[in-house]
Amino acid sequence: MRRWVPLLSVCLLATTGCREKPVDHMQRAHDAVFEKRPDEALVEYRKAFDMLRRDDSPEALVMRARALKGAADVYWLEQRKVKEAVGVYKELVQQCPESPEALEARIILAELLRAHYRDLRGAIDQLTAALQRNPPQGAELQYQVAKLYFELADYPQCELEARKLTERFAASAYVDDALFLEAQALSMVEGKRQEASRTFADLRSRFPDSELAPYALYEMGKLRADSNEYEKAIELWVETLKTHPDPAMVQDSIARARRRLANTTPEGLGKEAAFDRSKVARTSLEAMGGSAEEASREHGD
């Protein structure tokens, strides 16, 4: 009998050593994802998670968050199953709220809620919670929050959120975007159009090389036209023709403004202005007044 005791002990140790661990299932899941076997990956992630469910050690919490994130990513990135992905991302946020994976999950959740469910408020909630963690991409997330409020037509809140970005992330590459969005929100609120124009002008002054600068100038012209200040609108649009990426659109706006100006001008004054050759245009673009064909017709050539 003595001869079998050591052998039995060796067998028991071997059995214990061969017992699968959560890390083994995690590795199999990673391999399955790499080999494009998403269903198998989901099974392995679930096995790892089930083994970690009752383990509250720091190491287990880390692995639990990774298992949930891995499964959610498979549902979304590999299988495009939005409903299932949303459910697992939410489970991750609930069970491991302080984990790095939960932060990533909130950002992904916000996009899924916005794009697939039109749940803009839910997306805002997720991004706001993510911002409380002071993530490195904070400026971008703050800009997304402001944009979501604009989509909701909550223009005062959009203005507030955009201004937060310019104040909290003053060195960010998103500041010019935030200024443009803030000005757009202001332009939608009655009584704040002058403030909107000043904000557009601020963008152009602070970021003259921004790709948004010509758009800001164009919007300033629109605000003038909306106030029936057609001559000033035309002047601004003629200036933006030099740099605007869509000159045809700007020319069309100039042409419409000129027609409205003609319709609101007394007949005699309109004829006098049309044939007044003493006024010399400052630039060839201004002489065009939008397009060469229109300028030719308007001057009777």
C-alpha cells in the first residue's frame, strides 16, 4: 500500500495542475478572435467570466472587465450584433465601473446609442460619465456632447457645452470646431445673432488658417442677409470667395442677395445704381458679383 501513496499524490497534483484557469479561456478567446472564429471566442470569454464571477480579488476584477470587453467587442466588431453588444457593454460599465475597459465601453456605447437607437440623451449620459474620468481624449468627448445637444435642438445647452471646451481645453485642436459650433448654436437663438457673428469673427481672428475660417465668414454673411443687410452680406461673401472650398455656393448666395436687394430698392434708385459707371469695384471678384454671366446681364452688356 505504501508504494501507491506517492503515486496517488502525484496523480492528484497532476489533476490539480491541469485544471483550467480563467487565463486559459482568455487566451483561447484571443486566439479564436485572431483566427476569425467569433462564436468560439464568445464561448471562451463566457467561461472565463463565469469562473471569475465570485472572485472579488483585484486580479479577478481586472480579468473580468477584460472578458466582458472582449465579448462585447466580438458582438460589435466581428458580428455587428448591436443589441447584444450594447447589453454586454452596459454589463461591463455596471460591474467594473472604474476599469479602463469601462471607460472605453462608455465611449463606444455613446456612438451605438446615437447611431442605431437615436438615443441622444443616453449617449450624452455615457459621454458625461466618461468625461468625469478625465480621459486623455476629453476635448473630443466634450465636443461630441456639444454636438449631441445641437442635434437635440437644445441650443442654449450646446452653447454652454461648446464654451466648456474652449475654457477647459484651451490648447486643444478642437477649439476652432467648438467656436464654430457655439456660433451656430447662438445663431439659432433669437436675439443672439450679433453674439453669433462676434463668435464667428473670433474664430477667424484666432484661427485664420483653420479650414473653418471661410465657413465662418460665409455664416457671417448669412446672418447679415437674414437681417436684410444684403450689401454687407454680399461684401462678406465676395471676400470669402477667395478661400471658400465651394465658390459656386457662395456665388449663388451673392446672386440671390443681389436679386433681393433689387426687389427692395425703389425703381428709380435701382436703375441709377445699375448704370452708375462711376463706382469701380475693388476686386475682379466683386465686379463679378457672383458670376460673370450674372454681372453681364445686370449691367446690360
